Amino acid sequence: MGTNSIRTNDDDDDEYGGDDASSIASSNFTSSSSSISTNGAIVAVAVKGNSKSSKRAVRWAINNLMLHCYQFLLVYVMPSITFIPTPSGKRIPIDEVDANLVETYRKDMKSKCEEFFLPYKTMSKTRKMDTLVLEDDNPAYALLRHISESGCNNLVLGSSSNYFTRKLKSQGVPSTLMQFVTKTCNIYVVSRNKLITKLSDSSSIAETSARHSMQTISEDTECSSTSGEQTYGFHSRTVSEVDSISEASSDMSSQGWPNGYSYASSSVGFHQGRNHQRIQNFSSKELESPLARNFDFMASYKDANQVQTKLQAELEGLQLELRTTLDMYSRACEDLIHVQKKVQALSSECAKEARELRAAMEREELWRQTAVEENLKHLVTVKELETAKEMLAKEVYERQRAELSIVANSSERQELIDALLLGDKRYKRYSRDEIEAATDFFSEAKKIGEGGYGKVYKCSLGHTPVAVKVLQPDESDKTKKEEFLMEVEILSQLRHPNLVLLLGACPDIGCLVYEYMENGNLDERLFCEEGTPPLPWFIRFRIAYESTETLVLQLLTGRHPNGLFAAVENSIKSGSFHDVLDKSISDWPLAEAEELACIALRCCKLRCRDRPDLESSVLPVLEKLSNLATIQLKKGNINTPSYFFCPILQEIMEDPYIAADGFTYEYTAIRACLEKQQVSPVTRLMLQHSRLTPNRTLRSAIQEWGLHNSIY
């Protein structure tokens, strides 16, 4: 195999890497396809975007190779797809994305790459051009792989033309293909007025016909000297044969060359094979080409010894560079073998992980089916239990009616009937033993407070956290005991969102059992005791809607009630109402707060006729402020986690359900969307199914968050 090239002083951008093979100086470039045989062959042209070098390569291939080829193919190499962009601008690795989505994205990118071929397809109207898009981060390796797999016979690339006239800094596509391409493929690197070829073993080295005269040789030598460049080409043999060139030059001088010209500037071709190299002088017939025309060698060089010395020095440098290149190639082969072994090991690990992942997915699907079956069984059991409860209640009712009918005619039985009818207590009576067991015999460790009316203990009764207040009345005083029972009866009937619920009592030891306040009472939250955060204004508005007028003023100012009425009234009259508002709240709605304060002041009037009407004056204002507070609360201004919001409604969810895309939505919103189209509102992709799964964990978290951010 060998390489031929034609070089001019015009440079162009390299198609893929910015390098070339060796070149032979010439002034005009004319390609003759008479020596290029493409009958029944495949011609592939590598293009990139809309570059001039690619158009030049396609135009040359159309003029020289298209006529007799079997298939004319345009090839474009796009970078490997390792990430997929998202609508938010992020990039997700393809290993974390569904395979169908990756394949869809890859097809979309390849279809966009097809647009690059449009300018080239219009260059030939007589012959159809096929297109091919390859995917690889290294275009040279992608083209080598395509040549090996498809059996391509001819490959044409666009390139620059100054490779061997400067130092090689990095290998690009042309040099890599020249170095590693198979022996069955011809390589043509085309630039402006320059052609670099590497023909297969089955093809002959491209030759150009020209006059073989001393004048042509002289002109070639003059041109090479004027440009200050010497170009060489190499065939495969041993490195030591480079020395034969200098010996051949002296022989040429002794065999009849004109005085001052011991040898002509012969082209030397270079190609690095797999395991061996060789260097060989071209024959005089190879110098007889159109490239040697119209150059005056004889007029430029009068001292052939100087040319010979210069050529000898350059040959020695080239020999050293060749040895260095061979060492680099050996190391590259070793690195390639190491990388191949590493790739094989990684492939084995990936296959193993894929098998484990499939097994895990199968186990998960089995567990999911088992959970669904268990859930169905649970629902059936609950339904049966409810039916049994209804039957039991019906039997109890019938039994009570029978008992009442038996004792209807007896006064004693009448008393029992009265006791049954009056036995509907609104609180539970606890025994002394229950209270003592729950409080650990009133242990100091259970005590959470102590006041003028007794001590308060925190404990658990019936799996419910409670606060037990021990009043310790005088057991000998029956009047106080009756008053205690009456107060308990009244307190048990009070139901209000902002009042602690009385759960029961123990008359034996004078204990009251209250619902335990996890977030503290209103007084503690209002004055920020124990480091509790201040209540937002919209929470205070909702409390004011359900509270008394004096408490409303406390909610607005955060002060104690003594002298509060006069201070608020004077601030409103003087126009400095904002000075008395609670300073811990920075975003008070001043107009609404002042309106609420005016209503509270009117309600505090001593005379009834001075107070506003509840239905016509007070309730409309309170309802308006309560609605404003509810809207503000739903907006989630109290450090609401983002996953509490429905992606569709952008509101805190009350009944969260999980869809097939893995996102959680409000049930009514996602059901309405699925009735229209089975597309994910977030990803805009088709859903695999329309089943919805309740997210009970998230529902519990939202409810708990609501309790912790409210006082009721």
C-alpha cells in the first residue's frame, strides 16, 4: 500500500482534526480518474456541517468516483449521546432514563443530522446519494468501524494541506485513517489543489503522466527550494533502509547526471504498517507526472552538493522522527489492548448488574401484586366487620327495648330506665387506679406544671396523650364535691376549636383529664415563650373570628389585657395604630388589622346600644378576614415543603394520589386530566396506565404539618 499527495500553498480547515499525510509540491491540481477503478465499489464521503472542505471532497468524488461506483454514500459522525436534556435545562445521564426514551431522543438527533446532507445532495442531479449518520465521540474510529463492518472500498475526506510542512502536534481523522485503515479500502484526502491518497493492496499507486525531462526535474527542485519545504513519502520496509537514500544520491551523480545535480528531489512515500516499516525511493517513472511540469530546476540550483547535504540532514531527522513514531505506536497498541480488556470487564459487570436489576424488578412486581391482594382481603374483612357491628348494634337495641318493656310497670324498673336514659355522659369517669397507674403514682418526672389550683401531669390514657390536673378538693365537704361534679358536667359540654377538650374526670381524687396541647396554649404562643415562633397574622385573624373582643386586641398587639383598650383606642384616634401592633409580625395588612381593632373596640362598650349587631356588623367583617387568612394559609407561606403542592393546582394537596409517571397530584385534578388525555402533566409523555395509588404517607405528613402550623 502507499500514499500519494499533491500540495499547494493554499490551506483549508481540516474536516475532523486538522492534519494530513505527506505531500508532493505542485502548482496546479488535476485529478485523472483513469487510474481509479470503482466498478461495483462503494464510495463513502465523510462530511461535517456545511464546511468548504466537505463540499470540495464531495465535488471531487462526484467528478472522479461516482460514475462507475455501486453506491455513493454521504457519512456524518455525530457525538455519542450520554446525556438527555430536560425542559428545566438539566442533563440526565442515559443510564438513569428509560431505554425507549433514549432511543426516541437518539432518532430525533439523527433526523436533525439529516439536514446537514441537504447542501451536498443538490450537488449531483444525475445520481442519488445515500446518507448515513454514525455516533461516536471519535470520528476516525467511527469511520474505521464503518469501513470494517460495511466493506467500503473508497473513502473521501476533506482536509488541509500543510501537514508535513510543519511539526505534527496531534493526530486527526486523516492521519488516523491513513495509519489504521484496512488494506481493502482506498483513502482520498482532498483539499484545495491537493489530493492525498492511500490505495489498497489490490489497487495500484495513483500515477500521473508527464514528460520525463531534466527541465521538469529542475523545475520541481526549484519549486521545492523556493518554498523552503521538502516532502517525502514512505512505503513499508525496515527503518535502516533510510540510509540507502544518501547512498543512492551519490550513485546518481556518478551515473551521468548533469554537473551540480547529483540527484533530483525524489518523492519518498511514508506509511506505517502494523508491525514493520520500509523506505523506498520512487522510480523516475513516478516523477513523470503533471505535477513536475513548468518548473525550472536547472536555473535555481547551481550547487547540487548543497542540496544533497540539506536532504541528507533532513533524512536523518526524518529517520529519528520515524523511530519516535514507532515507539509511540507500540505504546498506543499496548494502551489499546489494556482499554479493550477494561471494556470487556466493564461489560461483564454491566450485564451482571442488569440481571440483578431485572431480578429485583421482578421481586418488586411480585411484592406489589401481593400487597394488592392483601389490601383487597383487608377491605373485605373491614366490610364484614362493619356488617357485624351493624348486626350487633341492632341486637343491642332490640335487647334494650326488651329490658325496658319488662321493667315498665315497676317503679324500681322505672328508676333503672331513667338511669339508662340519663346515662349519656359527655365525659369519661376514670378510676383512682387508672389515674395512679398513668401518672406513675403522681411521679415528679411526669409533672409538667403547677399552679394555684393544683399540679398538672402528662401521661397516656387509652393510648392517648393527656394532661391530668389534680385539684384535690376537700373530700369531707360534700358541697364542694357536688360543685366539682357540676363544673365537670358543664366543661364537658363545651366544644370550641380554640378551647382544650375535657376528656374525663376522676371524682374520687378530684382530677380533670384534658387533651394534651402539643403546641402549647395561646398565651405561650402569643408571647413566644420557650422560643416558640410568633403566630402569623393570618392565623391570628382566624382565631379572632372565633374569639372574644379582648382576645382580639391581644392578638393584634401581643400585649397583656391591662390598659389595652385605652391604648388601642388612642392609637387609632391619633393615626399611629401601626405602633401598637405586634412588632414580631412584619407583614401586617394594616387596613384589615385596623378594621378588626375597631370592631373589637365597639364590642367592648359597656352599654348594649353602643355595641354593634353581631349578624349585620360583626360577622361579615370577621368572615371576610377569616377568608383572607385561609387564602394566605393555602398559599403555603409557613415554610411549606414544595412536595406538598399539587403540580397542576399549585395548592397544598388534601387527597394526594400517585400517577404512573411517579409524581403525586391532587386526586380531583389528576382524574380530570386523565379523562381528557393520558399524558403526564409534568413530563408531557404518554402514561403507561391510568391507575392512581393513594399516597397515604404524604397525606399524613400534610396533616401533621397542618397541626404543627396551627393552634387547633
